[in-house]
Amino acid sequence: TTTNNVVEETFTTGTDGKTGVGKSKTGNVILNNGNQFSCGSRGSSVTKICKTCDDIVSERWVTMVDTPGLFDTQKNNREVLNEITKCKMTAPGPHAFLFIFRIGRFKIEDKCTLDLFVKHFGENIFKFMVVIFTHYDDWKRDMENDSPTIHDFINTLPSQLQSIIQNKCNNRAVAFDNALKGLESRSQVAELISVIDIMNESNRKNGIEYYSNLDYEKAFIIRKKEILRRKHLRKMQRLEEETRVQNLIREAVDERVKNRLGMEQEKWKNK
Ligand SMILES: Nc1nc2c(ncn2[C@@H]2O[C@H](COP(=O)(O)OP(=O)(O)OP(=O)(O)O)[C@@H](O)[C@H]2O)c(=O)[nH]1
Ligand SMILES: [Mg+2]
């Protein structure tokens, strides 16, 4: 809402996803202010560190964080997730996570990207997640039907991802054609902002404002517990293996001693 030209509403959001899917370009399109975030069609990952930029979009301040992508061509996923965390967890916390996929054939790496992200930030992240499918222009070109919707595309995805979008993200998915200009481009941004508004409104009703440090700490504890559980499991497996080998040795020794004794007894009997 605006009162006397003062923008009251404000929110922080960021682009996340695999490298090269169009995160930075989408950030630029949302902010409508040119090339704040470097993007490009290159053979290796473009965005290396997070960058924050803000502007008025649909009558509110939007702070946008552009992040590097997972499966970066040089950095490992742990380094990328740490870089995203450093930037995302600046107070108070993001109101939305824009998880970006490139429209097209869904690959194992796409699923891994989402899994890694959710493992790192915890299941609570779904409350703030909106999925954006970029390269909508490619999809439109390929379709015979004149006006395919993004939900037509979602119906073609593997059922696991369909279910995540429909159930965990409450069907919050928007298509972006980042090649569009002018009004057409702004109308897709307005659609996204209205999806975020509805999400924020519903979160506020449940007493949640943004993804907080507490959400992150909860996820951190779950991750640590999982690491400890796996370590414990490996230790138990090692112990079991050691005991099994020791028993085998003992059995073999017992067998040899028994045979030896038998032979000695035979010798005595025959004397
Ligand atoms: N035609 C078309 N091109 C797009 C679209 N979205 C992004 N691109 C192009 O895809 C290329 C990669 O986009 P980036 O925004 O750099 O991708 P990124 O996810 O930020 O990549 P990294 O920073 O390397 O992880 C650029 O050349 C963009 O112009 C889209 O919707 N349609
Ligand atoms: Mg980028």
C-alpha cells in the first residue's frame, strides 16, 4: 500500500536454483532496472557471490538477493550453500525464496538441487517458496496449443516434483519468459508479486513473517543429527565386522587346536 507516496510494504526475496537456469536474469526482470545482476550464456557459472539490490516493484520495496547456483562449474555445493546462507540470513530474513527451474526435460540434477536446498534450509522453507520456470518462450514455441499454461507443463513433470509444487508449495508456480520486454514482461512480474503477496498474507495469518534464523538453526540441528546418526551407524557396522572377523579367527584357531589334539591323542593311542 502507498500513503502519501511513501512505500510501506517491503519484502526480501532471492533467486535460487541450479547454475545457468536464469536466476540473475529473472532478478533483473523483476527489478526492471537493467543489468544489476550479471548474467549471460557462458560455458561456466557466471554468479560467484551473492549480490543484493532493491527497487520499487508493484508499489513496494523489494530487496532482491541474486545467488550463485548449485552444481556450479567451479565451486562445490557446500561452498555455494554457505555463500547463500551468509547472505540470506542477514536479519530479519527473506520473505520469499524464488526457486528457479529452466523449463524443459527434468533431470536428476534438478531434483538433487531442490533436495540439497531443502536439506540445508529445512522443510520450513516450503512456506516461503515460489517456483519460477524460466525460458517459457521455448515452451510456448514448442507447444501446438496456442496458450499453454505453466500448470500444463507441471502436469508433465515427474510425479514427485508435481507433488512438491502442488502440496508443499501450495501450487505457487509462475512461468517467466525473460526475453519479453515492456508491459508483457511487467505483467508476469505482477503475477509473481501477487503470488508472493498471497503467500505472505497467509503466513502472517499464521504468525509467520519471514524465514528466520530459528528455521535455519532447526535445519542445522537436523543435519548435524543426521551426520551423527550416520557416523554412529558406520561405527556400529565396523564393530560388527570386527567381531565377525574375530569370531572367524577364533573358530579357525579352535578347529586347528582340536585337530592337533586329535592327532596327538591318536599318536599316544598308537604308541
Ligand atoms: N530465451 C530466454 N533466455 C533466458 C531466459 N532466462 C534466462 N535466459 C538466458 O539464459 C542465460 C543464463 O541466465 P543467467 O541469469 O545468467 O543464469 P544464472 O542462473 O544466473 O546462471 P549462474 O549465475 O551461472 O548460475 C542468459 O543468457 C539469459 O539471458 C528466458 O526466460 N528466455
Ligand atoms: Mg547468475
